[in-house]
Amino acid sequence: MPRPVRAFLALATFFPLLAFAADGPLKVIVFPGGFNWPIWVAQEKDFFKQNGVAIELTPTPSSVFQLVGLIEGKFDIAITAIDNLIAYREGQGEEPRVGPDLIAVMGGDHGFLKLVTIPEVKSFADLRGKTLSVDARTTGYAFVLFELLDRNGLREPDYTVERAGGVLQRFQALMENKHAGTLLLSPFEVQAEAKGFNVLAVAIQVLGEYQGLVAGVRQSWAEANRESLIGFIRAYAKAVDWLYEPVNQAEALAIFSRNLPNVPKEGVEAAYRILLDPKEGFERHAAIDMQGVKRVLELRAKWAEPKKTLGEAGRYYDGRYYDAAMNR
């Protein structure tokens, strides 16, 4: 078995499962990383079980795998960048698949996006003539990368771009100096900085409000599984609130360490500071930031090809399930 495949399959050990519900677990697909902390908390504290659901987690190697799987019904819920949902709904995805009823139903975070470069690249000017990596050119956070570079005087062909997979795959490639820089999601940059890599920019500080991860579903599935979806949202939001309670810090750190045992203690503590930052951390109560969605649409309108008139921000978010979860 090829080494990358073995490594990917080994990730599954980081995602413990709850006992299956009577009618089966919700199939949830996520990018590997510490930003799954609310899910781990909801599992270990039985928040999912208390709300009548069980989940089966699958780590994704890329946004293409994740979104195609969601469209095809292989997965029920994707914790993914809202830009991915918009792209595949509008026929602008990396693959020629369209999910006309893809919709966000819950917020998650502001992206936790950091432009990280190899040790010898210490400025944007140093990126001229270099290669940077993305998950996909047409979805996700690629447009954030292009915008950061553009605001610092760089546009293709000043640099080249290669597809390298999800954040874990990009992090590994960066550590091996296969590319000069990439956007990493926290807390991956903590490990990179410890090895002498540089953080050139924090996206939210440059762009302002930005909607990163959300819970995405097919509208048809949501309508057929309303109570289960509400239960999932309520459990996730409860986990976020639990994480923000200072009294839970020690237990929260232990949960993180159990799920990512290779992260050293100082890395776990740094993740706590970053992911639970009052202004830039997880979105409180897992609420969505509609101004952040507008920023996503602005970047897509600027950078996506072919050009297409997109809908208003509310077109890509159905708040009925979240509202029901919060009102019980």
C-alpha cells in the first residue's frame, strides 16, 4: 500500500465513534485538524447522544472528495468551507459536478487561515517566482490566498500554484519544502512556526469578517432528516459553548490531546489560545456570520472563472434548523 494511503487511513484512528443510533449514525465528513475540537467534545461529553444522534466521522483528503461525496449522498453532513458549497451549487467546483440543493445550516469559524512559508521566505517579495499550494484552485480558500498575494503586489505569473490536497496534506508538503507557502488552518501553523517556518499574514486581520467552516448538507436530506439535523446542531453548539467556559480548560486540553496525541503540550495550549480567542476563535454558539458570507461571495466574484452572477448571502444558508436547535 502506498505511503500516502497508509497515512490517510491512519487518520481515522483520531476520530472515535459513538455507538450507532437505532437508525444508524449520521455520516459526517471533516478535514483533519484541531478545528474539530467541538465534535470531539460533543462525542466525549455525550452531547450527541443526549440529543438523539450518533455520528460516524470520515477524514477527507481533499475538498473534491468531500463535496462529490456529499452530492452523491455518501455523506450526510460536511464540515467544510462555505465557499465549497457555493462553488459546487453554482457549477464552479473543481469537478464538473453540481449540487443544486447544497446549503449551509450552521456556522463554525472565521477560517483560522494563516499564510505560512518556508524558513527562507520571510516576506511577500520573497514569494516571487515561487510555487504555492492549494487544495483546489476554484474552491475553498484558494481565493483568500490569491487576495492576500494581490494586496501585496503579486499576481500570476509572479508565482505558480499547485494542487496539494487538504490542509493536512498541504502541511506535510510544506514541511518537506515541496512548496514555498500555503494557507494553513490553525493550529497547524503552531507546529510550523516551531520548526522555523514563517506566518506572513493572518487572513481575518487582512480581509475582515470572513465565513470559514460551516455545516453543509443537501436540502433534500435536511428536510427528510430534520430532527437528526437539529440534534446535531444543538450538540455541536453546546460543545462550542462548553469549550469557551474557562472552568473546562483542563478537560478540554485533555480531549484535544486524546484525539491528536502527536501534538506536544505546548502545541495543545497554543491551540486553546488560538481556537478559543474571543474575537477570532470558534463562532459563538456555532452561529453563522452573514457578513462573512458576503466577503466569501465578494472574493468568488473577483477570482472565480468563468465569471458568474451569484445570489445574495441568504441564498446559501437555511437558518430554520439552527433556529429550531437554539429555541429548545
